Amino acid sequence: KKSEQELKDEEMELFTKYYMEWKGGKKSDSMSYANIPRFYYRLPAEDEVLLQKLREESRAVFLQRKSRELLDNEELQNLWFLLDKHQTSPMTGEEAMINYENFLKVGEKAGPKCKQFFTAKIFAKLLHNDPYGRISIMQFFNYVMRKG
């Protein structure tokens, strides 16, 4: 005759066995770590010259790619000119405003680098209690300068 503790242990063992079979076996448990991508690589030591050069070069290429995505002064001036040209009346105080329709027109004309800023999500983010459903041109332009 088995004690109460032995019965509970046996019950737990059987439960675990059947649960693991139902879940797909232990092999998936032991291999789950293999699906996690590696996110940390140690910095190269001073004597690992080749690895240091590789790290410097990859960083330089990354920064060059990021800087090509930024708007230069001429592109910013063009964007401001287009926004000003397509402003929607009436003005709110001293502030020039633009509606969504004109916002999309400017987005088509502004060029490929600016395309990422002309989304409904960004328009909605900058929309504040305007009775005509417009956003401030200055607020949008400042947003582009901060994010771009």
C-alpha cells in the first residue's frame, strides 16, 4: 500500500508525462533557446585588429546610410515652399494650416525622402481641435526636422 505523498508524486509524474506528450514532447522545450536570435556580441579586444577594423567600417557604413536618408537644406526649403503653397484657408490667427487633401498633394510632390512623413498616422498625431480638420504647417515642418 502506497502513502498519500507517494500517490501525489505519482499523479504529478503522470500528469507531467501526459501533458508533455500532448504539448509535443520534451524536444521542443530543450530546443526553444535555438530560436532566440543572438543580440549581444562582445567588443573586440585590443589585439584583435581585424575585428576592430570590421567594427569601425560597419559603423561608418551604417552612419553613411543614415545620413543619406536625412533631408538636406535644399530639400527642407522645397518642402517648406510646397507646404506654404498648399496651405488651406482660413488662417488660424497667424498660423498657416493645411488639410489632409492638400497634405497628400504635397506628399506626392515632395520627393521620395519625404514620403515617410506624409501618412495618415502622422497627420492624425498632429491634428488638434481644428474645426476644419487641418494641421499647422509649422508644427508639421518642425516634426519633420526633429524626426528626419
